[in-house]
Amino acid sequence: MDGELSEGKHLQACLRTTEDQFKVAESLFSLPSNVACEELNQLVNNLLSSENSDHQSIEFDFLVEGELLRVSLEQFVEDKSLSAERVLEIEYFRKHAAPEPDQKIDHDDWVSAVECLGSFILTGCYDATAYIWNRKGQCLGSCDHIAAVKAVAWVRG
């Protein structure tokens, strides 16, 4: 099979979590290869509902091989050149919304490095500039370089 899957094929998977309130009995599942996060969510919620009739459906995220799953299992297996014969260990955990920033610091280009010291923030950018900011988002100064600033550090002394 050499990791190649086609329509109608299945993958074997084990579902695990470190969150006690969401644990289900460990079992080996044969899942259609085109399963993605939505179907895995349905499976985990159905398993939880079968063990606890009061379970309210929630959304989970899934880790496979230490990476967040954002494609179908088939695509993941192909992208990582994994054998379709191996048992995939899928870790699931409660999905949390991305945090909303309470402060915004505007930059002209991509930020490549950040370092904090007390109430000061040092940033390095791909526009070849390093900036010093306060926690209110006010620029206190900048320093130009000849190339992108990919690392910054405070020198203590």
C-alpha cells in the first residue's frame, strides 16, 4: 500500500485525551480515510454522550503525530509520508478560541522577534528595523539595520 489511500479505504486510529472529564474507553477505531476534524468531533461527542446522557456537545481540536489536524486523515498521512497500515494516535482536547489582543502595536512589516523586559517591548522586523515600545503601544525609539532583524535581546549589565 505504501501509504497510498483511495476511496473507500480506512485507517486505524486510537483516540486519547489528557483531560479526565473527556476520557472515553480506549478502543481501536477503523475510520474512513476522508475523515477530518468535523467527523472526529462528532465521533468523540457521540462516545461521550453514550457514556453520559448529560453531555453537552463541545468542539475539540486534534493532534496527530504532535501536529494539529487541519486536513483529512488521508491527506495528513500522505503529506507526512506515513504508512496507511500504522495505527494513528489521535489526541483530542477542548478547542479554545484564539485570544483577542487588548493592545495593538502597529508595524510597517512582519515582526520576526519579540523580547520583553519589565514594561518595555523590543521588536525586530523584516524591514531591517528594531523598535522599543512601552506596554501602551507607544514607540519609544527605533534603530535601522542593513538586513532583516530576526532576533532581539536585552543586554543586562
